[in-house]
Amino acid sequence: MKTELFGVFGDREQFARFRSPAEFDRLLGGESVTVGIRDPHLDVPNRTSVHRAPDGFCVVWGEVFAPEGVERPASTWLFDRYATEGNDAVEGLNGSYVGVIECDGDSLVFTDPIHSRECFYTDTPVRCFGTDTAELTRVIPSPTLDCRGLCEFVHFGLTFGETTTIEQLRRLPFDSCLFPDAIEPLSRFVYEPRSFDYTEELAARLERAIDRRAAYPGTSGMLMSAGFDSRVLLARLPEVDVCYTLGTPRTPEVRVARKVASQYGTRHETLLVNESYLAVDPDIVQYTNGIRESVHIHHRGNTAEITADVIYHGLFLDTLLRGRFVPHDTVHLDVIDRDFPLPRLDPDPDIDRHFASKFGFYGDTDRPLIDCPEIDADTSEQFLKDTIARHYKRGFDRADSRYNAMALLGIKAKSALPFKTHLADQFLESFVAADSELVDWHLTTPPEHRNDRTYQKALRMIDPEIFRYRPPDRPHRSYQLNQMEKYLRKKLPGVSPFGTPWPDRDQIYDENDLDTRLFAGRPDIQALPPRIKLRINDARMWLEYARGETAEKPYDFVRSEPTL
């Protein structure tokens, strides 16, 4: 990758055993930790920041803001504060980052509260850490597959908790610090709901979060849909040079996005879907880090057409602010045999099925697709229940209710993170959703108020005309009315149904004859749904890329002739 952080808990000599210092823009070494960073935006304010001192150093890699009123770089401020406050010092940072501190011989590694930039580690036996799992895998003498991680990846499209697809490689636990021989939890992400004006406060915090990120140098662009999240950025940013929307000029999503861009005086470009929409080469799959599927990198085939220097997007705003992972109650209408949503939380949610739907779980097999002795489940359905139960229950050390525990599991998963990881490696990418004020709003707002009603009201406070052009699949202000019209459009003759904002993945898969290209000789795999086949190829491609070798039988980790 163009951007990377890699380090060892050791001196420069130990660092050089694993990586060449020449690979990095900066190399900082102390008594107990050495770290190298690569970032083309090192000299840009509020980006990667480095501080050196006689008694240590501090690196904060990514997008990072010191507290309001602090004029010094974030790394300088953090180093000085750590000397007096210890681990609590990291609570004052804002942004999307990975940090490393050495001070008076003590050393630690940490990420932002929601792990929007993730850190991984391995003990070789020297503890190494970094942001690129492929590079970390290459320092492991004999890396072996983690069958549980592979099974989670193929069935869910992601791995959970600290698990990766390599046994000796682990992800830094959520909201924690990594030390030379220990891991300690932090308490930045803990649900503590309270009463306040949720709408007014959300509007004010969104404005401040966007304003913090409005002054980057160069031309600015936005990856834009016709939905809610990207348009609030467009309404608040003082200037965006160009908006990009994936699709074709005639699709409703592109037409509405073009109107919204014109409303705010911004040029609009359509990124046409091409044969590279499902590109499966290592240049793309590396951004999954081997733990998430690549289908979320929707712009992969159009990167060369995105000519802006700075890229904004609305990823994860729905997760933090609109309750994407919180289940709502429904009522069943017998006359049309359909469930319709109600404006309240589900009093008795089916947690397993809820996450199966959200994560795209594949359960249409009698047994899991990966043979793994560590998994005590004879069926795919049991694997779903066991996996979700284990990780959902772990959330109650930070959550006060089942709804917040469910929201936390979704935030930990961050299934679409490869979208951001790719952008952050190709452009100066800004991530509004990671703003500490928005994270705090999420943690202090009760789940029943983190919904579309609160969100849309807040957006209208930012700009009363923000919904001049409604999203094509949400023509009404009422969620219930939108769902009713969606149903009627599917059933009534002569009325076109709502479209999807994304291209038809299955059609593109078939048009590119990916079965022949990827799975020749494996008719059992060819019989699976395209999304599952793409997951299997992601796993195979990343494993070969990370280990630097092409497997003679690349899909041996999948059971032969799975029972469908």
C-alpha cells in the first residue's frame, strides 16, 4: 500500500530484521519501540503528525485533530499530555488514526475509538504491529490458516473480534492499547445514554465535524449517492469541486445525485460501470486485509477517473447516527402477507436473523463451507447462532441494553471498511463519521432516538432545502410510507419498482464469465451464489498475495462438493 504504519517493540536493529527502513518516509526509534510510517500527506495540517523528544517520541498516523484551541500538532500535544496523564491522554484526540507513543521507556499503540484505521499484531517472538496484514503475515516464519477466521469470512463476509484468517495474526481488540507484552482496554467507547436535545445537538455536531475537515489543500471531490449522508457534507462544505456517482446517466440514483450537486453549485461526473467493477486482482484485494470482502469497494473500476486530490464520503454515518444495526418493530398485514415497520424498537428482536441479514450471511448449506475442528457446529444455522451469540454477548461490557449491544457489534464489524481503506490509500481521504463529537452523540443518545426522524430533522436544521430532491427510493418523509410504496411498486402491473443504487453484481459476474476464470474444475463452488464465490476468491487471492506464493490447489480450504 502507498500508506502504512509498521513497528516492532524493540530497537532499530530488530526493526531491520523484518523491514527495510528505506521503505518508509519516517523511522522513529526509542528504547522499547521502533516504528516506520509512509504517508504522502505528512506535511498537511491535521494529517499524520510526528513529534520527537529527548525522552521519547509520538506518531499519530491518519487524520487527526488536537482539542479545540490547541495550536500545536496533535503528536506534540499528545506526547506532553501522556507524560502527566498516561493512557487517559489518548481520549483527547479526534479523528481516524493509529498512534504510537514512547515516553521514558514506556511504549504503547492505539487506534481511534471506532477502529476506523485498524491495527494488527503478531508475536514472532518479537511483537510486531502494523496496519497492513499482508506485510505482517510476511514476517511470520510459518503462517498457518485460521480455519475459524476463514469460515467466518466466507459465511459472513468478515471476521469477528480479534480473529483474522492467519492463526498467528491478531487484530488489536476494540478500544484498547497494545503494549510490548500486554493489551489493556480503554473506556472511550462506552454507552451512557442521557437526556438532551438530540436533534439540535446532532445538527451542531455535524456542522463542526464537517467544518474541521473543510480546509484541505488541492481539488476536492465527493463520492456521492442520492441518499442522505453525502448530501449533508455537500450542504455544509464551503466548496466541493466535483461529485462522483457510480452508475449510468439514466438511472434514478444518478439523476437525483446530479440534481443535488447542481443545487449546491457543484460539477457532477458519472462513473460508468465497467468490466473492472468486480476486479479480483491483488491490487484490490489487499485493501480487505484478508478479513472483509472486497465487494464494498464499489469504485474500484473507476479510480483513474477520480481526479480530485481530496475525497469526502458519508460512510458509516448511517451506522452511528441512524441506527442501522438497531432492529425496529414490524406489524404483519395478512391481507398482503407482508411485514411493515413501525416507529418503535422491536421489543423481542431475533438477533441471529437480524445480523444474518445485515452481514449477508450465507446459510444455504447443511454444514459450514470450511472444515474447521474448532467450530462446534454441525450446520450453517448453528454456526450463525454460535458466532453471533458469542460476539453479541461480549458487547455488554460497554453497552447498557441489548439494542446498544447490537449497535456495538455492527460498529465493531464495519463490513464496508475496505471502501474507506482503499480511498485512504489513493487520495487524501477525510472521514467525517469518526469525529469524536459524533461518536459521543452516538454513545449518549438512546437507541430509540438514533433513527431517520432525528437525522432528517437535524439535516433540515443545517439546510431547510436539503431534501429539495428526495432520494429515488425514499420519496416520502415517512419511512413507513416509503416501505408501503416500495411494496406496491413491486406488485402493481405497469408500475416500475424502486431501483437499487448499486449495479447488478450477479449480472456483471456472469457477463465477465468469472466462474470460468476463477473456479474452473470446481463445479461445486460454481453452484454457489456470486457473492459467496467472490468471498472465496477474495480469501484465496489475499492468502496468495500475503504469503507470496500461488497455491497449487487454491481452493482446497473450501469443502469439496458442499451440500447445497
